[in-house]
Amino acid sequence: MIRRAAILAGACCLAVSGLASGRAQNTAQSANPTITQQPAPQPRAERIPAYHKEPPKGPLPKTLDPKMFPDPLTRNVYAIAAKEKKILYQLPCYCGCDREAVHHTSLLDCYCDNHASFCATCRMEAVFAYQEYRKGKTATQIREDIIAGKWRDIDLSPYSGNAKTK
């Protein structure tokens, strides 16, 4: 019993001592502006997937024909990709397809094969790019917004019907 009390008292003394030491250090730093605190570690930046910084210099690859897909959403999104190849060429795709065996080099590549037909990320990014481009944004501005994750708020339901995109 006495031993427990002694251990508890020792632990309390250490805790109080550490608290007092921390306060003294903070007071010393306030009094002496030459003492600097270490900055808090910054979170590691998320890896930005592959994309092309410049507009294409030559012809771009063909996207898959939207008519080959049975569902309206896939048809509409592939139709968007066919219209906006130069923009999609300059955008990253956050689904990880640049790391997979397909090694895509931009969002456009997702529409040159069937990858976007089953990938929600590719679809959302392409619709986001299409909407932002129609508002007058440049590929660079759209890319910054995609990197910031703004594409995650896109509602694909208007593209799920049989209506064609404007």
C-alpha cells in the first residue's frame, strides 16, 4: 500500500514538473523573440496523377464511339469526351489509371478505351471539366479545380437520361 502511494506520488511530481517546464519554456520564448519554435509538420501533398501541361501539338487519339454503350450515362459522357478532347488531354485523372497496367497519361486516355465506361471518377471529372469549360474556364483553371477535388461534387444524374449534351 505504501509502495503504491509512493509510486503515485512520484508520477504526480513528474507530471507537474513537466508542466512547469513547458510553461517556463513558453515564457522564455515569449520574452526572447530570437528563440523560435519548430513549425508543425505539414501534411504530405497528395500525388497529382499524370497530365499534359500544354495543349496538344498534333492530332489526338479517337475516343470510343458513344453508340457502342448501352446506357445513356456512358453514351453522354463519352460524347462529352469526344467534344472536349483538347481539355481532357490537359487534365489528371484521380482514379489511379496512370499507375495501373493501362498507364494513362491524362483524363483523355480514359475515353480512348473502355475504362471510363465503368469508372465513376473518370465520368465525374469529365462532366466537371465540360461544365467548367462551358463557363469559360481554361484547361489550367479546370486542372487546378480538379486537383483541389471540386469534381467530387458533380451530379451525374442530368446525364443519365437520353437527352444529349449541349
